[in-house]
Amino acid sequence: VALENKIDIENNDRIEIVHTDKFVTMEDAPLCVKGEKADSSMATGLRMLCDGEGDAFVSAGNTGALFAGANLIVRKIKGIRRPAIAALLPMEPPVLLVDSGANTDVTPECLEGFAIMGAEYMERVHGVEKARVGLLNNGTEATKGTELQREAYGLLSCNGEINFVGNIEANMIMKDSCDVLVTDGFTGNILLKSMEGMGKLALTTLKELLLSDTKGKLAALLVHEKVADVKKRFDGGALGGAPMLGISKPVIKAHGASDAREFKNAIRQAELCANNEVCRTIADRAQELVQKRKNASGADRRAECEDGK
Amino acid sequence: VALENKIDIENNDRIEIVHTDKFVTMEDAPLCVKGEKADSSMATGLRMLCDGEGDAFVSAGNTGALFAGANLIVRKIKGIRRPAIAALLPMEPPVLLVDSGANTDVTPECLEGFAIMGAEYMERVHGVEKARVGLLNNGTEATKGTELQREAYGLLSCNGEINFVGNIEANMIMKDSCDVLVTDGFTGNILLKSMEGMGKLALTTLKELLLSDTKGKLAALLVHEKVADVKKRFDGGALGGAPMLGISKPVIKAHGASDAREFKNAIRQAELCANNEVCRTIADRAQELVQKRKNASGADRRAECEDGK
């Protein structure tokens, strides 16, 4: 990481170094954190987090290994079926995408859990009031999508704890239509990467427009103050890293290509998660959901809610 | 449609008007073309296409009704399991997305059909040689995705008629990684709309940058020649409409908000489809596939191919 203002890390009483000889590479398999890389920096850090020697963990390393380590070492919150990797989309205001890729195959109940975790995160960490939860779908009607979306629509509509605003089409995400966007990890991955790809294309195109010849360079001089805002709009890094929701302590995945500023943002985000006790409030809400599910199955709850309408 | 150069339609020997009193609205259900709207302009046109009174059909109307009408009136090609609505993504070079939304639930065999139809279209209409076919997925490895993608990967790899280049992640679409991108209609819809949404956001942002104050307007004067290229890059309309692949005659869905130029492009595209006999060559290749399938099931073909490796 290139630090703009270098500090003396070894003689800084705000920083304590725990030395390890091993580290997880991008090629390592996710489960390495419990095997041959159990004494790597990643696994050591996660163990310290679990043992209470730290309040949050930030890493820009191997996402699969970090997610596996979070699940296997720090452990998931009781009552959460599947932890998820959320991603903050750089919209205005930002939209939290849950799941952005951790769970390829999910049930409608998983999506209900994603909604609760995402809303709690946006309310606690981003100060959003009554976070609006949308379901990513191929149309706005309740009958749209595959069986997964149709059943999830029913569960989300009937859960009085969720401020569900209905199905959201992918071209509406940019239009302040929701604060939390719920989807399976396969679709979430496609969405996130297509938006990243298009964002990069927009920035490259702007660069070509403004820097390819003399006229362009003159134009660039005229608008350079605003270009920074444009960059922010098409670049997710400014918003920090991806929180792993449903893990019992805060674990943040910083972007692999993070610079010093992005790392700082991810650390600030981890601090907010810890100070605002996101994990504890998610655990409380998970308990409420478990109670609800004990009283009635998903199908029963949907039928009950529809009868009540 | 606003025509820049108005022509006298009624006294033009290149145009023949067939009068109808009814038309399909955006609110009509897809099946209306066989029911209460059977004598609408859309249904009449499709019937004329089927009867050989025309060579291709272009419409900017209700997509669901047009697709249903194409299937029910013009009929699908023998051997094609599911016709699809393809969309040309405005990349450089363009990428044909199949399916962009017609079929929410598909089998691996459907995706194999999409690959064959898409490749034939790009070769015949866009002059691409040996069109590269990619499978939209959440990673490049053969084991990525849901069961659908994993099985489709096997079928596509084993089909010697398809120039399969493997899994394509959504951030690679912009990087000339394939000519045809195969996916189910649910994921295709999400991808297409997110790209459309981000494209619009890019153009809006550029507009704000260049027109919001005097400095911006001066900058705009300097780069205005290049702005047209930028618009083209983020705006699909320039490439024509969406071909309905697997229908026995050319049916093109023009964008609902088409202007005269976009309509002209869609009509030119329809002419290319008809002149280059895309439907006939797709029918030929569908027959070959039927023959292959008769000889062995999908699972057998994959196993055979893997044994042969």
C-alpha cells in the first residue's frame, strides 16, 4: 500500500504488530485457512478477532479464503442460514447489494435473511432510516422472476420487520429506488461486475475524450475540478470495502487493488461496524426471525399473510 | 416516429399500406395476438409474414405480444427448443446477448441452441468469421456457476460446431472477449438493464460535466466532435433492434423509444436477415443438432466427449 504520509509503524503506540511467517496467496484454496495456512496472517487475525483481541478485521486478500475463514474461525451468527458478502454500489445514495457473490445457490429464506442483515447494516453504519429493501428481478410484478424470486417476494412482503419496496429492475438501481438490493450470489456477481465494467468503460471513455489531443486537454483544464466527482461516481473504492454480513464479528473485505485512501475507508467502516454493534443487532433480529420460523414454515407464513390481506 | 425528411407515404410505390383498425397496446397481454387483437396491425403483419407476403417484420411495440405472436403465428424453427430474444450490446466490437429476457427458466440444451443461433446470426448478419461464443458466468473455471452453467459448459465444450471460448465474467464483456454471450433470460435481463442503466448514467454525467456551467460549456465546444462517438458507445439504439432468434422468418423488435434513425437501422437489419437467409441456416444447424441429440442424450454426449479427451 502506497501511503501518502509515511508513518513509523514500529514505533507507533496505536499499532501493534503480530508477526507471522506465512500469508494466504490469491491462488490458495478457501479452506487453506484451516489447513496449511492456519498460521497465516489472515487466519491469525481472524483467530484474534474471535478471541476478542480485536474488534474488527480488514483484509484485501483472497476473498474466498477470507469468507471461509470468517465462517470457520469467527463463526456465523446463530439463526443466520447463510452469511453473505455485501457490496456497496457507488450510487447516489449508495445501494447495498446482498449477496454480491458468496452464495451461488440460495433459498427464499436465505434472501429474507440477506434483507434483514442488509437493512440493519445500512441503518447502523450509514445512518439510513428504515432502509428500503428491494428484490432484484426482471420486472416489477410479484409474478416475475424464477420460483426463487416469486417465493422470496412473498416472504419479504409478509415480514413486517422489513421495509420491502418490491421488485427492482437493474436499470432502476441508479435511480434511488432502494437502499438494500437483495439477490442470489450468482446474479449479484453478474450485476456487480457488469456495473464495474461499465463504470471503468465510462472513465476510460472520458479519459480518451479529455486527453487524446490538444483540444481535449484544454477542455480537461476547464472541467478538472468536476472530474474528481465523476471518478467517485464510477468507482466503488471510495465507499470502503465489502462487509461480510452474518459473521459474529465485523470482517471487511477491502478491494484487492485498494490504495491508501481505500484502505483507510475500509478501516473506518470496520470501526463504524464495531462501534455501532451491527453484529449484535443482526444477531437480535436473527433470533426474532428464528422465532417466527419456529411458529410457521415459510409457505405457512406466506399463506397466512395472503389470507390476512 | 419523427422523420427528418418527410416523404409522401401514400403515394410511394415502395410502400404498400395494409389498413387495420386495431393495434396492440403496451398493456395488452402477450396472448392477445391470438385473441381479441387477432386483427391488430401486429397480428396482421405477422400473418402476412407467415404467408409469404413479406420477408421480414419489424415492430417497436409490446415485446411480450410480439414474441408470443412470432411463436404462435410465424412459428418456431423445427428442432429449436426455445426461440430467444437476442440483444446487440453496444461494445466495440458488438456482442450478441442470447437470451436477453424471453426465457426465464431454461435447460442446458436451450443454452446450446442459443449458442448456435447467436453464432449463425453474427456470422450471417454482422459478417463475423467463426463467431466466438462465451457463457456468462461468475468465474472462468468450468466448475463455476449453478448446475445450469456447469452442464451448459459441458455441452458447449463438446459441440464441435460451436467456437466456444469458455466462461465470461460480466466485467470482461467490454473487452472483446466474445461475439455471442449465452445466458438464461433472467440473468440476461439483469445484465442488459444494468448495462443500459450504467450507460445512461455515463451519458447524464457527461452532460452535467459539459453543460452545467460556462467552463463546462466551453469544454463542450472543444470536444463536441468526439461526443457523438461517446454517445454511440453507451447507446444501443445505433445498432438496430433485437432479433427474435429461432423463429422461422425474421422478426425484429425495435426499441420502444426508437427515433427515425433507429427504425431505419432496424429495417436494414431485417433486410440483412432476409437477404442472408439467417432463418434457413439456423434451421439447417438445428437439424444437425436434432440428429446429434437423437444419437445421444446430453449427459451421454458430455461423457463421450470427456472420455475422448
